[in-house]
Amino acid sequence: MKKKLKPIVEGLAVGIVFFSITLLFEIPFVMSIIIGLLASVGGYRNSIKMDKEEK
């Protein structure tokens, strides 16, 4: 996988997981989207941070 694509894919994966979990707990749809987006951003930043630490 390309270096630039990996953080994006990992961020999306984290966001989708959090979005799915919040829907299971019957949180309103808009709140679930917001939580999923925030988790995606966090997953993206964490992936970049982990790549820097590997080097």
C-alpha cells in the first residue's frame, strides 16, 4: 500500500467502526456521523504518528 494511502484507509476504518458502534446504541444519526468523523481524524493522525515513530 502506498505511504500516503495507508493513513487515509486506517482513518476511514476507525471512523466506520465508531459510526457502527454508535448506531448500535441508538444515538441520533447526526451525532453518530460527528463521532465517526472525529474518530476518522483521530485514526488518521495516529497512523501518521505511528509511521513517524517507526522511522
